[in-house]
Amino acid sequence: MRIGITCYPTYGGSGIVATELGLELANRGHDVHFITYANPIRLDPDTPRVYYHEVEVSSYPLFQYPPYATALASRMAEIAEHHKLDVLHVHYAIPHSVSAFLAQQMTTHRRLPFVTTLHGTDITIVGADRSYFLVTKFSIERSDGITTISEYMRRRTEEFFGITKPIEVIHNFVNCSIYKPNPEARAGQKRIIHISNFRPVKRILDCVRALHKVRQHVDAHLYMAGDGPDRGAAEALAIELGIAEEITFLGKQDHVERLIPRMHALHLPSELEAFGLVALEAMACGVPPVATRTGGVPDLIADGVDGFMEDVGDIDAQAGRLIELLTNEALHSRMAAAARRKAEAQFCTDLIIPKYENFYRKVIEGA
């Protein structure tokens, strides 16, 4: 198949999933065309059958805001025509699905179906904004196929927007050959990792407060991978609590598969996670996650088996789980092995990518 993919080319989960999907599809023999305003973060341009097409947005004095959505639609239509795309797959509803709909309308001599994948905040935050509610609902309903990454997201979309079209749940995935355990790399001081875009919804201050409690029982170091608006507050809190030397802010990381296997636990205290991709990546590396019981996380973690879930904001409970993992070797080994087994049995690429291929075929055939 010839597939066009549009996503936000940043460190957010939707962009990472879209990029990894494109790379996996290319490895399976499909032609994949990324259409976006910048080269996606994890995209290797040397990958065979992968092509990148930049969307350029012109600035004119008349435009207070650059009209990205219309420029994207025009570029989509152009690439679809020139490369005879079979399907467009857009990740994150606004504005990508609207642009795909416009591109579809501009393509009059052949059918150009499009699939929209809903990732989380495009529904729970952006779509819930009164300014975007109607256009989000419209773009979802006009999609030829709709997928989302968890049962929670499917229910939330149906209930909030009144969507009656079928929504296919296709969970996020991980390449189990790349993300894998490396027990020898865990020697030395106990290490906890957090990976996110440091937005308020990720509650990174909870990571700092939890570490302060953890260090009262075990010598542990926290590694914070990512960047965003709450980094300054987290650094200030670490200084206030006297643990600044025990936290390393790594900035944005392109190769977390090299970083995660060196850790003993992942801390994910988010207010909301549509799925929890980073928790899956950690599980594939045999690193047990301590996450919050929210959104789509229960689709991934079996509490007490392959990770722990606690309530949002319950820092004492989260710290307690981290202490258990860092001090009980038998528990850690058992949970790490179970986490890896879960990733291999349910979420590896060779299990999930065929679901996307089958969905594309149904959409292309008009089923």
C-alpha cells in the first residue's frame, strides 16, 4: 500500500506512535509518506520506502496566524495525486483530520479515504474546548475509519461527542527487538526514570516529591527525560527539598531504548494518560512502572503483577511502591519478568501492525 501519514513531529506520544508506525509499515514493504511541517523526531530518513514531505506555510501581513490547516490540506492533496496514495492516516484530530477531509474533497478523480487516530488530549482537552467541539466532532464523523489507542478513549469519544460510527481500538505497540532488558546495565545506585513533555497533566512535581520520600529509605537517583513548561518548577522544588543533586534533567532524548534498560523503575504520575506508551516501553525493557490509575493505563498494567497503579496525587502510595521495587529484589525480578512477558504477548509490533494493515484494507475497499 501507499500510505500518507500526518502527525505532530514532536516528542509527544501521538507523534512518536505515528512515526514508529510508519517505520514498521515501511519495513513490511509499504510506501510511507510523512506529510508535516518538520521532520518527525524519531524518523530515520535513510529508511527504505519512507519519504518526508514538508508543509510550508507562507506568512502574509493579512494573516494574524499562519493558515497551517489549509496549507496541510493542499500538500496532502498534492502528494496523494503525485504518489497515488491509497489512504491518508492522520494522528491527532485537530487540525489533521479537517485537513484530510479538505484534501479528500480536492481529490475528485479518484477516491482518497482517510483514517483518524485519536490519541488522548485531542479529545480530552482540545476537543472539549467549546471553540473546537463542533469541528472535532465533524472531522471524526467524516473520517472513513476511526481508531484509538485504548478502551477508555473509545468510550470517552463516543460519550462526549455522541459518535455512533464504529471506533476500532488498536493499542499502542513496542518493538520488542529494540526495547529489551539489559540486567547488567542496572548495577550500582538504584535509578528511577520519568519521561514526558513536562506539561501540567504529567504532574512531574509529584516525581520530585516522591523521590524525596523514597530517599528516606533507599539511595535512589531520579532521571527526568524530556522538557516542557513545568521543568523550572520541578528544578526549584528539588532545590527546596534538598535533593537537587539526586535528580538529573536529561532534556529531550531521541533514543530512550538505550536509556530505559539502565533503570530500576519508571514513575508515571500523570493526571491522565490515554494509554501510557512510555510505560509500555519500560515494560518491554523489564522496568516495572509505577503509574496512576487513570485513563487507558488499566488496558496496559495489571496492578501488582507487571506494575503498580495508585491514585492520582497519592504521592505517599506511589513512593511506597517505588520503595518496594527498589528494596525487594525478588519482587522486582518477578515483576520485571512479567512486564516483559506482557509486552511480548500483547503489544509487540508483529502483533499490532497487522491490525493497522487490515484496517487500512477495509477502509480502502470501502467496507
